[in-house]
Amino acid sequence: MIVLGRTARTFRNAVDIEEARWKPFKRTLKPPQRENFDRIFDYARTCADAGTMMTTPRVTEVVLISTIIEMLQELQDLREKVAQFEEKKWHL
């Protein structure tokens, strides 16, 4: 995107900058926690198109909302798998 001769940063770039801002925090986490930390920003990148629709995004808010959306989807997927498992169990 070009704005008055300048290149405007993309939302994905903003996520990268926000992730870099949190690096000191990440370094203090245990390895499994670091993996989860990385997942948060991966989730944010999956919703980057939606993040670009925010006129003046607070990047951290969009990162957190994106993460919540992805986690809710994972939870729903797990619930469906459990329900399928329980249904099969009762039919045996």
C-alpha cells in the first residue's frame, strides 16, 4: 500500500514488530511456554486480513482477539471429536 509516496507497513509487519517488542518477555518463559507464545503470534497472522480492516488497530488487541478466535475454534473441534468418540463408544 502506498500513501503519499511512502510505503505503509502492513498489518503482518505490525504483528512482527509487536512480537519483537515482547522478546524479552519470551526469553524468560520455559520452552513449552515459548511454543505457546509463538502460537499466539501465528494465530494473529492467520487473521491478518481482518486486522487490516481495523482503521487504527492496537496491534496487541488484534493479536489477542485473533488468538481467542483460533483457540475457540480448536476448542470446538475438540468438543466435536469428543462427541464423536462418545457416540462410537456407546454404539459398541
